[in-house]
Amino acid sequence: MHKFYLPFIFLLLSTVTMNAQVSVHASAGVPDSIYTTLKGAFDAINAGTHQGVIKISITGSTTETSTAKLNASGGTSNYITIEIRPTVVCTLRGNLPSAMIDLNGADSVIIDGRINDTDTTRSLTISNIHSSLTVRSSTIRFINGAKGNTVRYCNIEGSGQTKESGNIVLAEAAVNTSLNNSYNVIDHNEIRPANNRGMLYGILGRFVLQNLGSNYYNTISNNLIHGFYNYNTTSFDIPFTAGIYLTYHEGFLTVSGNSIYQTDTIKQSQYFMYLEPVANWNINKDNYIGGSAPHAGGHPAYYSGNNISVTGIYDASGSDRNRGQVDGNVVTNFKILSSTGNVGFTGMVFNRTNDLIGALEKNVVGSVSDTGVISVQCAGCTYMNITGVLLSNLYRGSHSALRLKNMEVGGISAVAPLSNASVAGIVKDNGSDTVIIENCIVSQFAVNADSGAVYGLALNHGNYQSVFCRNNTVSNLNSTINIQGIYSLLLNSAGAFTANTIIEDNQVYGLYNNGTIKGSVRGILSENLPGTGSVLSVYLNNTIRRNTIYDLYTTSTNAATIVTGIENTNMFYQYYYVDSNSIHSLHNPAAYSGTQYSPAVQGISARGPRKAPVRIRGNIIYDLENTATPVAYVAGITCLHNGDANVLQVQKNRIYDLRTPLATSGIVSGVLLNGAYGAGSFTVQNNMISLAPDKTEVYGINLLQISTAVSSYYNSVWIGGTGAGSNISAAFRKSRFTGATVTSVDNIYYNTRTGGTGNHYALVNQRAVPAQEWILSDYNDLYSVNPATVGLWYNKPLSFEVFKDSSNMDQHSISVPVSFVDATSADLHLTSGNSALVAGTSSVPVTDDYDGDPRHAIPTIGADELEEMMSLRKEEGKDSVVIYPNPTHDFLAVNIAGNALLSVYDAQGRKMFDKVAVSKTVVDVQKLVPGMYLLMIRTSTGVSAKWFIKQ
């Protein structure tokens, strides 16, 4: 009888051994045992059967029928470390409406999917195929203070379909907020869906139970994550799907070296990486987003359907005062084919504060060398929004700043011919924190849309926010709609509001509009869109300096099309400075509807509010072309100023080669000045302007529209070339439209233009009563190649001598030829042999020349100061008019031979009062506010002027 049962017992024992795929070896307690499931091994450890250092070998695939829960060491359990490793290629499989492996407060557990430490092959697959739409499930969960655990080199599969489901879940403490899941490492795993059904989240960290606890110092590195999507598209409670989704109970987080991609065509909106950890130091680096293979390789990540929106990286890591790290991330290789509705793509979103993004290594969206690596197409969409990088909602506080450095955005192709489109490289959204954007590159855009705009850098300002945009490159943006290289925008809000922007040392070039209907191109644009707030207390201040802007082109012939290097349409600011920029190679075929008041091509276009100073200084502007026919308009600098409280200053600019090659009429202006509402004060000094276009009217300094006062000092203006028809030209023009008082001293107005039936003048005053506002003109060199047309006085061409008699001005002016270094390129420095020009007056408020060299006591006329010649010095005592004391508090004594009419003007050219003088006269200036004033002395022998200071 015993012999009969013995083989059966041996067979039974053999069967149990063969199905025992989990082998446990422990340094304490029961040393060795085998189990059929991982749950069986964990239950034994929890019961204290195996203790100390524990090694678990997976010798074959298992089917887990319930959660394998490992508790913390303590109580009945007593372990130091636990290592789980396969010995063969195998799978732990389950179909559980919960976590399949639950590290419930467990510490020092290593799940390593390699057969040995030298492998890089993932031989262990952990798979939970449960896909209920109502019950949360996960493959591996960290909960209740699981610390110091590692999951590496495994295939992690799951198909959880509720918003609390994920292949790997970093959960929270169920009761005790001190139980944080911390110092865990998820490394070198492939995280993918099970049963060919999409997983909602590859790695999920969020409140799903009690909203208790926070997870700290966890590392997610070098994982491959793909196949995340909601396969049940009728489920509306899923906010979005993501490869990595970590919410605000994570902190001190490291996410690095991961590749997140899609192998299937996706038909829904989603994020690839969503990080919203708590306000602590966090690292996000070297991750690859996009494509269908690791490192954003393979074919593009494909999307199709309606209303598709995709975001690569969303990082809302508030850093307080401990700076984190964002380096080396790449988002690229996407193709979105949407049908209708709205379509959107955002490469990276940063809501990080007090941080430096790109400190050690550049981050990349798309490619600045390849085209179309991010492609968005939507034949029937009504709206398209594509943003490479978005800096959003930066409201941490007055001590916070976000610095974006070394970012590259490019290779974006967008086709939505019916859409209103917004396509931008880098966008800074509203906020109050200081933002610095530097050393970034935006390039290689191709956009076809119906309306909207393309932006290289878009700076939207928040209240009391300072924004620095410097050393960036924006290039090769192609579009059928408006293009703005750098865009500074203020959206008004209620209450007082002030924002400051410094845009400096940037390069903007290769902006091409290839549309036929619409498409203005602007290198740098500042704009204000009024809202419901009080615009009188809402300000956007801009300093724009040392930028290089060139090669801006449009093919549009629409009358609304304009091409500008730097443009400001914002009327609400406390200051606006445009200094030391280089602007050239601007081209436009359109005859802009703004005509002569706002030309189709402008190097710099600036508007000025009533009470804010504007300065345009040290800019080089050349090669501007409007090919419209038959009328064309071009201006080097256009100013619209409606204020008298502060003078709009145009200083030390160099302007040349402005062209209208196909037009038979129109105007080319070096500096175009327009007032508004009966106001507008300007000072134009030390500029070098050379203009020689074909055919059209040409004016070096053009006072076009009604304004208040214009002062012109030490400018050198050369007009050359060949005219046609009845078009006239002048180095200086006061049009019939402006009643501005004019002060013109120490200028070279030089005209060698010939051709046509129109005359070519040094100076033109087309007012019906030209002497009425002609306050002071003297010590100028007024020269025309035709001696009979030195000046136009209303409608009469005059020679130099007759002009002086008619105007009762320019008694000390001269009319002599000048030798310039290179007139065609506006290098209007003087060569030797120009000693006749050392005949100016120092009684003007200018102390240096174009190059910053000091003016001498007897200065040189024009923008370039020659070396002082001893033989031409004049002793101050020989002056026929002496005023003192200067400066003065109350009274000004004027010593003059004979009778005179004394007139006092302020620095804006407004007459304060007249006084008749007889020999020595005392002028009461007590009622004048402190400042600089001009005293005009008119005698029977001529007109002279003296500046004095009222203290």
C-alpha cells in the first residue's frame, strides 16, 4: 500500500516545485523558501518568516491573483533590504482592480529587471492588464511613506483607465502626513500599455485618497514611456493623459534622461510630461519628448482629429529661493493633422520662479537647423495656437525672477489656411516676477494662415514687472501673415500699472512674408492694447538698444502692409529709448495707405505720449526700399509726438540708401517728424543723413505734420542723385502742414541733386507766412548745386543772399561746398580743406559731436567737429551782445549796442515774452520756471541768440 502512494507523493512535490516561480533567500529567519506568486513571498516577509537581507529570485512567470503588498519593516516584519531579480526572461502578470505591487511604507526594496548587474536588458515584465473605467488600478504603487526603493530595468505594463490610475503611482499617506514616499528611484524602465490598450499615465503622482502627505527627493530617470492615451474617448472626467504626471505633492524632484514618445496615432489632446511639484528645488533635465522611438527618434508622434492640443513639457516647479535645474531637454518630431475647431501645440511651459532655465545645457523645441520637425496642419480649423516655449503665471513675488537661457526653438511648420493663427517661438505671459530671456535662438518657421501673427519672442507684461530680453537671435521666420521678430505688449488692466522692458543686443533677421494679401513685417514692435483700466496710469516703458535688425521682406501688395525695423504704437509709457541699433535691408512692394505720414518702409517708427521723453540715438539705418508704383514712401526715422512737456530727441543717427526705384512720385525722408493734436516738440541734433533715391521727392529732415516746436542742431544732411518730373528735394523741409516754431543752428544742409523740372534746395519753408514760426536760423551751411535755389520761402525759390534778406535770418550762415569722407554711405565726417566750416556758434545746448568729441568754443558746423584752428578763434569780449549773470535767479542784464527786440523762448521753442531793449537792459525772469531758455536779439543789422539758465 505504501509503495502504491509513494510515486504519487513524489509527483505532487515535483509539481509544486515546478510551479514555484518565486524563490526567497534570507539572512535571518527561515533562510530559503519558494512560492508560486510574489504576493506569497511578500506575505511571508510581512509575517516575519524571512528576515534580514532578503533576495527574491523570479525563476518563471507568475499570475498574481491579488495585490502583492509589502509592508514597512517593523512589528512582525523585520528586514534590512529586499532585492527582487529575474533569473530568466519572465512576466509577473495580473488583472487586478488595484495596485498589483504595493510598496506600503516599504523601505530599501530593489526591483531589478536584469538577470545580472552587467546586463542592460530588461528581462522582467510586470503587467497589470486591468482596464476598468470605474476602478483605479496600477502596476506598482508607492504609498504610506515608501522610502529608498528602486525600480529599474523592468518593463512596466498597465492599462488603468481612471484618473487615479497609472502604471507607476507615487501615492500619498492614507492618514499620517509625515509618511512621505521619498528617495525612491524609477530608472531605465520601459513603461507601456498592456493588452494594446493605452495607459492614461505612465508615472502618476497625485492626491487620490486623503490629500495627505508630500513626496520628496524621488528620481525618475532614463525611462522609456509610450502608449499613453485614453482609449475610452467618451470618458469626460479625464483632464488629460500624460507620460509623466506629477502634481503638487511632489518636491525636490529629479526627472532626467527619460524618452517619452508615441508609436500609435493619437486622436486626443494630451501632455507628455506634466510636472507641478511643490515650491522646492527640482531638476528637470535631458528628457526627450516626441517621435515614435527613444530620443525623439523614428517617425513623428502622429495626432489626428478635431480640437487637438498637445504639450510636450509642462513644468510648474516653484523654486522659492533655492534654484533648481532645467537643462538639456528636447521636444521635437511631432505631426498634428487636425480637421476642424481649434488646434494647438506647445513645446515647453514653465511656471518656475527664481530659477535659471538652461544654465548648463541648452533646451530645444524642434530644430533651428531643420524645417518641419514640428508640423501642424488643419485645413478646416478656425484658430491655431503654436508656442515653442511659454513662460506663464509668474507671480511668486518681488524677490523672484525667472531666467531663460540658451533655449532653441525652430523647425515649426503650420498650415491652416482658414485660421486665425498665433505662432510664437518664446512667449512670456502675464506675471509680476522679473523675467530675463537671453542667448536664445528662434528660427526656421513656415506658417500659412488666414490671419493672426507670427512672433519670434512675445513679451506680455504684468504689473510692476521688469523684463530683460538680450543676446537672442530671431531669424528665418516665413509666413503669409504678420511677422513680429520681438513683440513687447501691454494689456491694460484696472488701476495703476507699470512695466519696464529692456530689449538689447539681439539679432533679428530673415523675416519673410510671402503672402499676397496681408502681412506686415516688424523687427521689434511695442504695442499697447487698452482695456478697462485708466490708460493714464498704465505704462509700458521700453529701452531698445544695440540690436541688429536686417533682411525683413514682404511680397504683399496690400495697402495695409508695412515693414519696419523698430516700431512703437504704444502711447502709454513714462519713457521710450531707442539707442545704437543697426537696421538695414528692409523691403516692401506695397504702397502703404498711411502714405507720407506713415511710410510703407521705416527704419524706426516711434510714437510719443504727451508727458514722456522719447530718445532715438546712435542708430545706423540703411538699405530701405519701397518698390511700389507709381507712389512710394520710405523714411529712416518716423516720429509721431503729441507732447510738449518732454522733447522727442533724435540724436547721432546715421541714415542712408533709402530707395523708391519704381515710383514716379512719393517721398523719401531721412527723419520724418509729425505732431498731433496741435502738439509735438522735437530736437534733432548731430545726425548724418545721406539720401539719393531715384525720381521721388527727397527730404533729409522733414517737418511734415502740425507740431509745436522743432530744434535742429549740428546735423549734416546730404541730398544727391537724380530727380525726375516736378519732384523737389531739400536737406531740411518745413511743410505747409506744420506750424512748428523752428530753431535751426550749426547745420550743414547740402544738396547736389539734379534732374527733373523740380528744384533742389538746401532748405524749404512752405508755410504761407514762412517767417511767422521761423524763430532762429543761423550759423548754417546752406548749399545747393544750383545757386538760385538755395532756399524755398513759401513758393519762391531764392538764392542764398536773397533768402537771408527774405527770412531776416542766417546772417552768420555760409554757403560753401563741403568735402565728406563718403557721402553715399552717410559717412559725413569732414576731410581736410573744410576750414570754412569752423564758423559755428556754441550758444546752443549741444556740447559734443556725432562721435562724442567735445565741441570747441568756435565749433564746426555740422555733425563732425574739426580740430580747432587757432587762427579762427574769436575773443568772447568782441561779441556785440553780452548777457549776465548766467545762470541767473531773478534778472538778466543785456548789454547791446543800439535798440533791439528781445524775445525769450523755452527749450521747446515756445515764446515766453518780448521786451524792447535800449542799450543796456535788465530782463525780469523771476516768473520763469527753472530750466534753459533762448534769448533772441533782433537788431537792424541782424539776429543773434544766447542761451541762458534760469535757476
